[in-house]
Amino acid sequence: MGYKPEEIAQGLHISLPTLRKYYFSELQAAPMQRTRFELWRAKVLADEANRGNVGALKELGKILEKRDRHLAEQRLLGGEGKKPEEPIGKKEAARRAAAEQADGDPDLTPGVWH
């Protein structure tokens, strides 16, 4: 649910080293636990919606919209964790273009003439 190991240890009234020693595998699985909870929650809401619970149906719709927005953002960013490139200024663009031209033509690079 996003709690830090220190907070979990404090809530269980144990030390952080004890938590790490006896709950090592659970702490390793922590990143996926949020996803598992969200999937369980969606299943419970879907079951309730199938029984005719209108509130559950609305809540399930909100979850789907949120997930669709998240997927759309990922597609726009080109995958998870990638951020769009920062725009570059005119001078930097000109410098990069000149460097590309110089790489392609040895007559444009400074150096010893033979």
C-alpha cells in the first residue's frame, strides 16, 4: 500500500532488522502488492456490479477510466519511466546540426591538411 519498511516495522512493534530478517520475501514482493490489491478490488466491485449494485458499477467505471488514462500516458511517453525530451533552443539545434554535418564530411572538420 506504499508504506515504508520503517513504518511497517513500527506498526508491527518490531525492529527494522527483525522485519527484514523474517519478512524478507514479503518485502521483496512489495512492489507488486499494490497491483494485486487493485486487481482484487476490481474483482470484488465487478462481482457486486453483476449483482446489480449501481454504486459498485460506478466505482468500477472510475477504476477503468483511471487505468485507461494511465495506459494512454504510457503510450505518449513511449513506455514506462520515459519522459518526453526537453525542447532545445535554436543555438543548441544549430550546434547539433553542425556536428552532424561535420561527422559526415571530413572536409568540414578542422585538423591537419594533407
